Amino acid sequence: MPDTQRQQVGSRGQCSSCLLPLVLILLSLATQPSQAAINIPPNFKRPPVIKTQPESVTVFSTEDFVMNCEASGNPSPIFRWAKDGEDFDPGSDPELKVSESSGSFAFYTLSNTMDTLNKYKGKYVCYASNELGTAVSNEAILNTDVPPSQQKDKKVDETADEGKSFILKCNPPQSSMEPIIHWMDLRLRHIDLSKRVMAGKDGNLYFANLESSDSRDDYTCNVQYLATRTILAKEPTSLKVTQSNSVLRNRRPQMMRPTGHHSTYHALRGQTLDLECIVEGLPTPEVSWMRRDGELSETRTTKDMFDRRLRFTNISESDGGEYQCIAENSQGNTKHIYMLTVEAAPYWIKEPVSQLYAPGETVRLDCQADGIPSPIISWTINGVPISGQFDKDPRRTLTASGSLILEDVNFGDTAIYQCRASNKHGTILTNTNVYVIELPPQILTDDGNTYAYTEGQKALLECETFGSPKPKVIWYTMEGPDLKITNVQPDDEGVYTCEIITKLDVAEARGTLTLWDRPDPPILLQISDPKDRTVTLSWTPGDDHNGPVTEYVVEFEDHRSNESVWKMLARVSGNKERAVLSLWPFMSYRFRIIAINDVGKSDPSKPSGIYNTPAEAPDNNPKDVKSESIEPNTLVISWKKMNKTEVHGPGFKYCVQWRQAVGGGPDWHEKNVTEPPFRVDNVGNFSAYEIKVQAFNEIGRGPEPDTVIGYSGEDVPLEAPMDVGVEIINSTTIKVTWAPIDKDTVRGHLLGYKANHPKQRTEHMRGKKRVQAGWSKVISDLRPFSNYTLKVTVYNIKGEGPFSEALPFETPEGVPGPPLTLTLDSPSETEMTLHWTPPGQPNGVLIGYLLQYQQSEHVSISTLPTIDDPTVTHITLKNLDHKSHYRFYLRGRTAAGDGVPTTMKGATMLDGGIKPIQSFNIFATQGWFIGVVSAIGLLLLILLILCFIKRSKGGKYSVKDKEEGPMDSEARPMKDETFGEYRCVI
């Protein structure tokens, strides 16, 4: 984290809030600051004060490289720099230009290339000095980075079923900058976001459930980087939403981002943090947030992106804890737990204040900081570290709490003292000016301040002064000359005057003491104007003790409840003395009131009398009615239990009703129960039922409930897909077709089909590949020239049904893979032999080889006559030229074409490569494999020995066993550059 620095300039005096264990409430009646400015003649010498700090920067171009530092002082300060703790002189570097004027120093690069800036990466500190001391800047970090560039993406075509969840990927380029993602169409119109369609912080576009209107061919992810003012548009993505033959209508919520049930987050105090909760489900789920170990902060937390994000602004240590995101729809709910840990970079609790001191005084510079982990405090004088244990000046003392004490100061102690607080998250620094001088007396406290205390506290009225020599302070009031007031009482209120005297001058200031306290509770609570669901509550306010009441809180207790719990019912403005309260039926109320002012809360008032509301029929029915059937042949109906305030009368129960959705007739089955869930047996497998739940009591029934479709428990499918067919597309791809299955035999939600195609006569097994529900599916990544058997099955949530009858098929020939090895053997400086082994994956019947070469990296590839004998394993090249290097490309060939090359660079025993050859001979051999494997180790050893021998003669030997990328697309037939002689040995 970048370091921060702060410099305070002010005046000296006692800090009264440090001397009393209470909180002072200061009401300033003047317009000037509470700490008056010291009157120093304009021509007086002043220590350096840094006005503009050097800033940390990440450089993306040479124009971004600027380090600037500005400071004031009299005389004008002199600047110097340090880089990574060492002295650094920008003026002596020929690649840097310095811009220096009175009070400022900047340097920047003259280079036009980013490569030269890497050596300037580091941590920089600016020092501004004059004869009164040296001020130290914060630490500025300079980094370099490459601007993100446009990636070469391929257009993506996606297909998905209606109702399913889906994710469109963005994959923004990696960068040190955090990107801003915009999903748009080709007309640069933003994609409409909603609870159903969400953009994640990872850049992806999330669909909780797909609708047919989501089909379009121009979903474009635009990635914006503010620092470089760059917007990169990704290749458009096409999404086609197809109608599914599945009877799936509803689906309980599931997490999409983050995944799983738990995640952990770390943040620093003051940062902004987003917790994401992107969920899928049908209907689209509602999302709510809660803190398990407390309440969500009203000032630091907000909900964004349709409640899918919980944003912490200016996060605090108290925000650490466990948070939950709860997603609900009619089919159920799910939750995700976020464990949040908040640590803190150092921050100031108390900073030393720049002061003027008279000779002989004792100076105490208090420096207190907090953070997680706890920071370490250190001091420097004019940028030079001091140590409490080895300090040579006996007048200086470092306390365990971090304070620096200077005794019997003299003019030579005038300096700038730096206090640093550091932990693993960063460093903060403050410059404090200690200026030893003589001046006439002054009162630093503003005239006319008002102090407020609660009764019984200790009070101390401020009279901050300065003078050299130290002035004498006299206090007086109209009641007496007291300064400290113990156990403040109402009689102590009044106007106080402070007068200071020295042999040079006299000054005075006045302040007012006022007594505040929390209010007394309201009295005489009265209930009036009773109605069925409202009542008027009035009261008489208690004494506010000079603190006007800002708010009243009305609480209630249900007298019928076995628990004596007071709950908040309403909040009322502090200028009101009555409130109309909304009540629930069938409750026995007692009320009480709490008054609140700026000091605190009153005690609760005495309770009112009991007020009973009459019973009524329920207003609502239970929510979240659904089927949670798991076992076959059962229907389990569940709902969310209603709370006590919704009962509204005695004898409360639920009326559960159900009937078959199709063919069940008009009559409903029903059962009265006291709580969820309710189970019905012998209802068939995966049968659709209309279900509803109605609340009622002895007074009457709730409103007519909504009907929900639910399904009895699923079972595995009964039948296999019929009319399975295979269409060969190419050597690695097929299209599988089948007839749609009877939905009644699925006995559950049709989730899709699976195709099983294990490869025959090979050790490589293809597992089951899930395909979409539909009549056809393209399957890729098959092995060419291979025999397969294909079986298709349908599956639901309970599992797979039977497989279809095995259907054999064979993939056609493809181009071969690369030859397994390609080695070079150079028996002399004019000959070279190429050895190879056939491709490990011929992917067909091998019919020969194609050999190509490239004489240098800047010359196009040339082709030799094809080798039509697949048993050839050697080619010998003669009359070689030692002035060129060559790269060889060797490919296997089948009827489908030329395969992937194996590449090798080589040269002869001396400096150079292969000379053009005039004629060739080809010989075949059998048993090549044993010879090659036996000779590999010996050949490598001989080559190394020859390399050293030839180097000792002044020559060079170069062999690179490196497979290169694809050959140049401009490969051309052999012309005048063809080899004069080569041969293949059998």
C-alpha cells in the first residue's frame, strides 16, 4: 500500500482533552479555527513544509514518467532525492531531464522507449532542506507495465435451452489496472441488466434462467481501462436459446458466483469492497443479505446491482465477521457464507503538533498510531534515524508508547522531527517542526468558546497560551477564580475569563460553561382513539437537561406471550408528543417510550395500560409454497411458517389442498395441519399436481391462495432413445441423431441425453459426454481411422435410463501426427544424415514423407521431392556448404494429406550448414527402431565431443533439438536451390 504523509503546522499549548477521562463538547462561537495562528513577522525564517508530495505511479508510456516535489520555506528549500534507500541524483543521469525552480523540483525521462524505464522502478523519497531543518516526503513507488492490447479472439456460437442458467465469458486481458466491463450490442447499446441478467465483477454475463428473447448474435464485451484511456472490444458472441422438450418449470436457487457454500475475503480499513451473490433458478430468485454476528452498517454498506452486491464503503475493522447471502424462490432457497477479515494500514491516533518553544522548556512530541497488525513507531531528525537505546544526547528520551521527549531545549534543537508508523500494509509519516525562539505572550484559545458537560463530571476550561518567557495565567469568574471544576453542578454554569501576563504584554479570553445530560423519560402515557388496528398514544416529555430531544422510540410488549420481550414499534420526531400506532389483531399490547438526545438515551418510561386488539381472519397465506418431493410415488408440500403477528386469532391452522393438474377432475383433496410440511403417498412418479395452502383461524379464512404446480418424486427413465444414427462429418467429428423420447417414460424432468462411445481396439477410452436435450448433437475430438460403438441414453435427476442398441461406426483417415523423433548425424564437414522414427499416431495408412527446408530465417521454405516409401528412415545429404544454417521440416503423409511436422535445426561439424546437392539415391531399411534407440545415447556423446574439438580449431558446431511452430505458409517447390545429392540408406 502506498505510504501517506502529513505535516501539521500550528502552535503550542496544553491539550485539555488529554488530561480528563471524559468527552469535551466544544461549541465555537467564533468564525476562526479553534487553534489560533501564531503571529510571526513575515520576514522571519520558516522551516521547510512539503506542499506537493511525489505520487506513486504505474508507467504505461514514457509520458507518464514524472516525479515532482514542492515545498515552501524561508530561505527557499534545497531538494535532494533517494531511491530504494540510496542517494539518487536525477541531474547526473543523461536520460533524465530536471525542472527546478524556487520551491519545486521535478524530473522526467527523455527516452522514447519503455525498455529504458525498467531501471527506474523503485521507491523514491524527496528531501527539502534549509537551515531550520529537513522535511521528508512520503515514499512514492514507480512501476512500469505494458498497456493491455487487443486479443485475437474467435467468434463464439453458443446454444442453450430455455429456462436453463448460462454464463457468457468475457476474459479481459491481464493488467495491473482493474478493468470496467460493459456488455453491449454492435450498435453500442448496453445489454439490459436485471435480477435475471447480471454482469459479474469478473466480466462475465450471468443468466439466472434463459428466455427466448435472450437470443442474439452480438453480445459484445467491452473492456475499459481508465488509466490508459483504452477500450477493447472483444469478438461478438452469438447465443441461441432453443425451446426444450423438458417439462421442467421451476428450479430452486443455486450459486453461480461465488461457487460453493463458503468464501473468505480480506480487506483494509478505508477500502471499498464488494461481496457478490449471483444466483440462478426458476423463477428468478430474490436475494437478501444479513450479518450473522450483528447488524449491517447503515452508513458503510449499500446494496447494488439489484441486491446482488453488498458494497462496503470506507470499511472499518468492526465490519469484520460472517455475512450471508440468502436466495429464495418458490422452489426453495440457498445461502452462501462470506467470512470477512478487516485489517488496517497504520492510521494516526495522535500526531505531534508543530510548535514554537522558548529556550529551557521540555518538549514532548506524542505520536500514537493504530492498525492491524499494531504498527511500529520510529523517529528521525531531519531524516536521520535516532534510537532510544543508543542516542548520544542525554536530553532526548523515547518512551515505550512512541513519544519523543526533549528536555531543556535550546536554539540548536530547532529541527524537523519525523514520526513513522509502519506495519505490513504500509507506512505513514508526519513532519513536526520544533522551533525554539522568543516571542511576546499570546492566547491561542478562541474567545467565546462554550463547553458542555453532564452533571457530576470534571470540567477543565481551556486557555492555551504561548510566550517567551512562559506567561503567568490567571483565571477569574463572576462567582470566583476557579479553573478546575470537580463534580459539575447547575450552579457552575456561567462565563469564565482567562488572563495571561508577562513583563512584555497582557492578553485575555472568555468561555461559557453549560451543563448537558441525557433526557428524563416521558411520563403520563395515555391511550386514546382506539380502532380495530390503530390507537393514539400521547405522553408528556421529561426534562431534556439542555439537550433537545431529537427522537422518541415507542416499544411494545405482547402481554399474552410467555416471553417478556420489548420490541420497537415506531420512531417519532423529537418535537412530537403523540403518535398514531399501527397494530396487529389478536394482540395484548403494553407500550413504553424512550427519549433520545445528543448525549444519549433516557431510561424507558413506565409502561402504559394493557390494550387488546380484536381477533380477525388472517390477512395473508403462507409464502414459498412448493413441492419438495424426493422419493418416488410421494408428494411433499412445504411452505414458510407464518409468524405470530400474522395469526390474527385463536385456533390457527393451515388448509393444504392438492389435485392432479391433468385428468384429476375439479375436486380438491384437502387436509388441515398446524405446521409444514405435509406428505401425500401413492401419487405416482413425476405427476404434476396443483397445490395451494390457505391460512385460517376460528374467525375465518385468509384470501384465496395462489395455485402452484408441483411434481411428485422422480424415478429413473424407463426407455432408451430410438432411431439412433451417425453422420460422419470428418475424421474427428460426427453428428449423432435420434428420435425424441416419449416424455411419459422419462418419469422426471428431462435433463438431457448422454452419448457413450468407447473406442475399440485402443487403450484410449472416451468417457460419457453430456449433450443437450434435442434430436441431434455434434461430437468432436474423436480419433481418426478408429472404430467406435455409440450408445445413447436419457437421464433425469434420479439417474440414467437404459442405453440404446450399440451402433458401430468408423472414422475416416486423417493427416498423421508428427514423426516421433528427428535427429542429425554429421560424419564430416560436407555430409549430414537425417534420422527419424514414424509418427506415433499415423491416423491412417502411412504412404510416405514430405521433407522441407529453410536455409535461413529470412528465406521462404523449399520442398524436396516426396518420399513415397513409408519404410524410409534415413536421408544422407552431401556436398554441404559450411556458410549457412538450415531448418528441416519432416511430415508424414496419408491419403488425407500431409501431417504435422517435426522440426530440427542443424549444421555440419564446422561453421555452416548444408550445401545444395545435385543428385540423390533412396534406400529403405527394416529394423530401424532398434538401431536408433541403441545409438541415441552414443550419438549425443559423440556430438558433444566433436563440438568441443571443432571449437578448439576455431570452428562452431550448432544443433538445436527444438520443435518449432508451423512452417511458413509460403512454402514453395524446390527450384535452383535443391540439394545436389541425397540418399536414404536401407
